[in-house]
Amino acid sequence: MAAIRHSIQKIGIIGAGVMGRGIAEACMCAGFTVILGDVATPVAEAAVQQLKARVSNSALVKPASCDADFSEIDLLIEAAPEDIQVKSTILSGIESHLHDGAIIASNTSSLSLTELGRSLSNATRFCGLHFCHPVRERRLVEVVAAKDTGDEIIARVSQFATKIGKRPLTVRDTPGFVLNRLLVPYLNESLELLLHGAPVELLDRAAASFGMRWRPLELFDEFGIDVAISVGRSLYRAWPDRIVPSELLIAMYKSGRHGRKSGGGFYHTAATAQRGELDPEVIRLIQHRRRSNETVSNQSAQLRLFLPMLLEATRIVEESLVPDVASIDAVLRGGLGLTRSDAGIFSWANMIGYHNLAVWLEDFRPLGKRFEPTQTFQRAAATRGRIGKLDPFAT
């Protein structure tokens, strides 16, 4: 029997952590009714009280005390921790309580939607809906089509994202999707530079001059070191030859430093992060694992940070994961809130010139396959050409 199409009016969210609360707030501000649940009911109840204090129309949100409370929702967004077993258990448990026309979405940032969909009896109504942190400030939403996702589902979810003030970008199901495929090489390289003697202030300057709003290590704290490890693991399994696992990040996690949500990560507080002052214990962790004390110039630091991101961007284009080249820079602007409207990885490369970048890339080749040029890069360097068009999200 064909599912009855329902307009999206009521939203259910499972997972009342930072992301779940942020998504709920965005929905409420757009006038949607929200049922917020969590595996720990007191967590959901506390989150609802926080939302009632933040959003003027407090009647729009209610806590879920059991799965049956989701029976009338039109869109279920799973926002649980980045663990495939946890997410699969939630999805399989909630499906039978939803009406036939309800859409099911996961806010996963890197896990396979196709694999998650195997926990459902009807995966045609399932997709990815990856919001960016912090939800209130970031416009980008990655709408991810899994293997069995129906085209109508993608269209309806994209329309919903637009209604809550976001800019949806439809992407295929691939590890890390687009935003995290770009971010992980950049963040990994910041840790590699740090362990080879580059001062953290040098990395901060290189990131700021590119247009990054946050310092590289501050991004780990904001997103969560546990999430960074999970995303990195997904990408490493797919491309072990160019993803470098960081022993420093593992040490941070094992020491209980999971980022701002846990009370501390690379920086002790938001104030010390703004000043760029690493936590003294983190400095000791870095010094204990430092492999060398190389002298790194400002130019070399920026090139080391952003060339891996650029090469990954060209791979994404070659794989046709996005509609056009301009979508890559739009992802960075919408997902990270870059400080300049003209900032972006292709904008950066076009400004420097691929023929110039090729010279540096050759110097970095001994560092590993993450610095191996792609066909798109080589073609642009050989012809002294440019890659990119106007931003499709520009208003």
C-alpha cells in the first residue's frame, strides 16, 4: 500500500544534546511544533525547559516520555551520538510508532546512511539531514540521499530545510559527505604541523588569513573531540592512504577532554580559546608527543593546512558529489561561516595560481599520499587555469 503524503508540520527529534536542541530551536523559530526525546527522559525534559526559556512561543515544544509520543509527527530527526549501533537501535525502535507518511532523517555527520537504513523496514523514506554546528548560526544543511531514498523525500526535506532558514545542498551518501571531507584533511594537518614543531599561533594566523572564523584547534573543541575521532575513523576506513590518525587526538579523548561540552578540550574555556591560550595540560600532551622541532614559515603553514583540503575538494568534484564547483566554496561558507564573502578553497587556489601551488605540492609529496595531485589539479596547473564559478547560494 502506498504511503500517504503528509505536509511537514510536526517535527520529532530524538537526541536532546547540543545538536538536538539547536535543531529544535530552529524548527520552533520557524513555527513548527516539536516533540523532543532522548534515551534519558530527564535530559529531554531539561532541554525542553531550556528551549522554552530561549524561544518566545514556548508552547511549540514538548518532551517525549515514550516512543508513542511520536505517532503524529511528520518528520523524525535522529540526533543521537555519532555511534552507528546507537543510531540504528533508535531508528529501528521508533519506526513502528510513526505514521506511514512520516519521513525519517539522521543528523549523522559521517556515517553511512545506506548502512543506517538497513535498520528500517522502509528505507525509501529515510535520508540524511546534516546540520552544522552551531545550528543557530550556520545556514548549510547537507541533505543526503542514501541508496534507497526516494526522490520525493529529498525534495520535501530540502523544502523543509528552506522553511527553517537553511540552505540545503543535496549530496550523495559518502563518508563525511562534503563538509567533513573538506574539514578532516585540514584539521589533521594542523595536528601534524603541531607535532612537528609549528607554534599554535602560526596555525591560527594561517587559518585567519584564509578566512576561517575559528582557530584549527578551537574547531575540535566546538565540534567535540569524540565527534572528530568518529568522523576521522569513517574517512580513514574509506581512504586509509590519505587520512592520518592523530595520536594526540586519541590522547586528548582518553584523558577526558572531549571539547567544550565536556568542560575542556584544547582550550580550558571559551575565553582562553578567544585568546589562543592552550590549556597547560594540553601543552604537556603535545610536548610529550612532539616528533621534531621544524622551522615552519607562515606561507608553508598555510599551504600545508589548505592544500590537503584543496585536493580533497577536487576529488569531490571529480566524483560529481556536488552539482558544480561553486558548491564546494558555498559549503565552506555556509558550514563554517567564513569571515569573508569571497573566501573559499577554490577562491584561495585561483588567487595563488595552480601552477604556483604545484611547485609547493611537489615539495610536500614525501609527506604522503594526501599531497598527491589529482587530475583536476594537474590540468589546472598545466594550463594555468582556474577552477570555479559564481556562488550558487549568493543572494
